[in-house]
Amino acid sequence: MQSFSYYSPTRVVFGKETETQVGSLVKELGGSRVLVLYGGGSAVKSGLIGRVTGSLAAAGLAHEALGGVKPNPRLAFAREALERARAFGADFVLAAGGGSVIDTAKAVALGLGNPGVDIWKFWTREAVPVGCAPVGVVLTISAAGSETSSSSVLTDEETGEKRGLGSDLVRPRFAVMNPEITFTLPVYQVACGVVDIMMHTLDRYFCPILGNELSDQIAESVLRVAIEKGRAAVRDPHDYDAMSELMWAGSLSHNDLTGLGGVKDFAPHQLGHELSAMFDVAHGASLSTVWGSWADYCWETNPARFARYAKNVWGIENADERAAARAGIDATVDYFRSLGMPTCFGELGIGTQPDEVLHRLAVNCMYGGTRKVGTFRVLDAPDAYEIYRRANH
């Protein structure tokens, strides 16, 4: 094992009807006035918000609920929610939803912990947060892993910029996970979640630092389970076995466990973020769209790594290392397609894009040429353009 620092403080409360425990969980952490954030009306119609607020009320906690979080979470809404939290005097932020709701809750919590600083400055690196209100999560979709991660993503809809933030300050204090809550998800969202789980793992697995055998085998196990249970979940989203395994896999995929000793790559995530920002497509779909093209462009950086992935995740045995590597890439792309996930621009529904759009995506991905992305293979704007070009059909 290479050197690493590991911090994963989130308390996980897993199982049926666990959402009824949120009141006692918040109270144990000293919360007294709770802002509950959620997405669409389905969270209300399903009774989830009622159960959550009922638990808070039973614990004697003042609370206010605010819905309206959208996919690819918006900065404007986060600012609005922050003002509501301040007016209410919130000292705890509870997210009842998936990655977008959780990331919005993290933004609100940072705003509460850093009065006088516009929250977007944390995402643009113009300011460094020094405090954060506590965040709790009631998870409704297995995907982003934000319920146990230090990450948060926001989109400035006015400029079209989608930025990520990493800070241990925003790690949720607890994550309540009842797999039955995910039974109402559309199959497409389930499939998007499977892709996101896999990508959080792959973006740690494909890195330049090798020799972390236990981390590698944990990552390979998470991938195998996600692949197997993903097939079952798409066939039947009411399959408790499949949905429960995916829920835990989603958390493990993004709490840094699968990459200990290595460094994150996350180039496919950065490439996908630009597609989401420009075309407002689902995050998981953006990732499946670019991953095959990224792998096609980058695999020769270390064919042995891709060959190991092919063997240990997909069971592909081939003495020809290069052939095995290519077969592993093809197996992954075929799997995404089998879930109904897009693997190119056409399948994503945005059509073939003109060359000028590909260049703009590439430049935006590199923040106007001020950065590079990736570690497995470091990419600049011309590299990003080529990857987008390979996906542009």
C-alpha cells in the first residue's frame, strides 16, 4: 500500500423504515432548527417528506421544508435556499433526495457556516470555506455517493459553468438509507445511478499509482456487484436485494475507500460535466456517453491496467494484453448500452454536434485553458476535443 489519509466520518443507518429515525439522529448532533430540502413532488406524494418531518416533530425539533431542487443542481436555487435557512434560523440542513439535493444541502450548509461570503466563490476557488453547518441525508437514489463524500457539484445556469468542490467540511454527519424508498424510481434513473456508481469507482481505479492491491480488489468487487445488481435492478426496481446492494455500493464508491493509496483521475467526470452544463442531460448519462471514448483515447497509456480490469471485473481471459484491454472497454460500453444508457452523442439525444461546439466543450472543460484534468493520462483542451470528437456520432 502507498501512503494515504482516510477520513470517513458519516454514520450510516441502513435498512427498512430507517427514515423514521432522523429526528433522534439530528437531536443527538445538537440540531434544533432543521431546513429539509427535497426535489420534486414525488417525495411528498410518496409520503417520505411526511415521515421525515413527522420524525423531526416527534423529537421536538422545529423544521421547515423546501422543495424544488432540480437535477444538475442550480446555484440560484442554492442561494434561495440559503436565504430561507437564514431567515428560519436553521442550524441543521437535512437533504431528502439524491445527489442534487445533497449537493444543494452542502452548499446551504457552507453558506450558513461562512456568513458574508457568496457560496459560488467556494466552487470557483476564490474563497476557502472555514465552517459548515451540519448536514444529514435521507437517500432516495443510489448514484452520486454524495451521502458519504466530501464532494459537491453546482451549476451556474447564467454562465453555464458546472463546478465541483471537495472539502471534508461538507461530509454528511449521517446518511439514512432505506432501499425501499428507491422502489418508485423510473428505470432510467436507476440505470443512470448504476453508471455513476461505476464511474466513481473507475475514476479512482484508473490512476498512475499502482501497487495498492487491497484498494484495487475492493474497487473490482464494487464494480462486479454494481454490474450484477444493476442488471437485476433495471429488470425489477422493486427487487430489494438488488436495490439494497446498489445503495451500499453507491456509498462505498465515493467515500474514497476504493482509491486509497492512489490519486483520483475523474477526467470522464469533468468531460461529462460539460455535457450536463451545456445540454442539461442527466449526469449518469453524460458519463456513459464519454467513458468509451475516453478509454479509447487513453488505454494505451497503460494497457496492462485495462487488461487487469477486463480479467478481474469482466472475466475476460486473453494472453494478448492489448486484446484483453480492448475487450474490457467493449464489455463496459456494451453493458452501458444494455441498461439503456447512451454511449455517444446520438444516443444521448443531442445529435451530432458541429466542430465549434466540440471545441467550446473542450475549452470549457479546461476552464478556458487554465487547467488540465486527469491523472491516468493528463488531458488538455486538444485531448478533450479529440475525446468529444470520438463520441460525436
